[in-house]
Amino acid sequence: MRSVIFFVVAALLSGCTTPRLVLMKPALPVVPADNLVLNDSDTTLVGTITMLSDKMQAFDVVRIRGDTAFRVGRVLLDRAIEPYHGGIIRVRLRPIEKDVYGYITKAELLEWSEEPLARDETREAVEDVLKRQNRRLNHLVKKEGFEGWESDGTLQLEGYDPEAEIAIYSMSSRAVSEGNLERQPILVVWATPQGAILKVNLTILNRILERR
């Protein structure tokens, strides 16, 4: 009887464990693929909004394959989605022009709706992970040559896969310049729309800076 009770308690506790921080090979939170082909008829898509600039808003469609999230399509809409509260967007649109700038599709926005993402709850859950695994995170970062983890706590939404029902977030630490190379630690967070953390990966991005 004791062994049965122990097994039940162990099973319950295992479901409440904090995701372990893992150092991944250098990779972007969402890798561009841009192979989405839209039909000429009305199309319904689910995704998130990306700000390309202060004046330009794009609609991103993301799919998860294994341990990597791919942006399979980026759509430039003829009008902005306003107001936007940072959630999941479902749009009905009609393609106007394909292969704009090589990978962006222009489309007419017919109608849209927004489903909320628990971003505050997700941020709190990430902060809890960082608090619990502070020593491990700093150990991993210092091993890569940084002084430690330094972040303002901003959680950036990178995309949402409606098939897997997983939102991808990123949280950046302070970048360090080494000659013409900039290195930056980034946490890549996979979470449910309700804010439950599924996994947290640490990746080190290496960017080559342009010489003036």
C-alpha cells in the first residue's frame, strides 16, 4: 500500500516540476521558412502580429517541427489590426500580391478576431523559473563567457502554433560586443495559451556587425 501511495505522490509531483533550463545550439526563437502558399480565394489563418517598423505591421504564421519553431509565412495586410492586445489573431483575408520583397505576401484583410494569451501569467511563470534556477542559468551563461544573466524581464511574443497550441516567447539578456561580433544570451520559452511553461531553452545568438 505504501508503494502505491508513494507512486501516486511521485506522479503528482512530477507534473508540477519546473522545466529544466537547457543550453541549445545558437538558433533564433523562430526560424524563417516562408514557404506558405496562399490560394487566390478567401483564406483563414491563425497567427500573431509582428511589428516590422513603427508604421508597418505583419501577420506571422508559425509551425513547430520537433524542437524548432518555423515561420512558414508572413503576410503584409492592407490595413492594421487595431486595437491589438497581444493575443492570437484569426484572420480571413484575400491574397493580392505574392512574393513581395521575396517572401512577404500582400493581402486584403476581410475580417479578424483576437483570442487572449495569458501573457502576464506566462511572465510570472518565467520569473518563477528564473528564481528557482538562477544558479544554473548564471552558470550556463558564465560558461559561455558572460558575466551573468542581465535582463529587463521583457517577454517578447515570437509566434503561436495553433496545431500544437503552443506560444513561443523570447527574453533577452545584455549583449556583448567582441570585435565585429555581437553575442547575446536569449531564453526561448514554450508555453500554453493559458501561461503554463512547457520548456525553457537558453541560446546564444552570434551576430556579425557591419563595419562602418
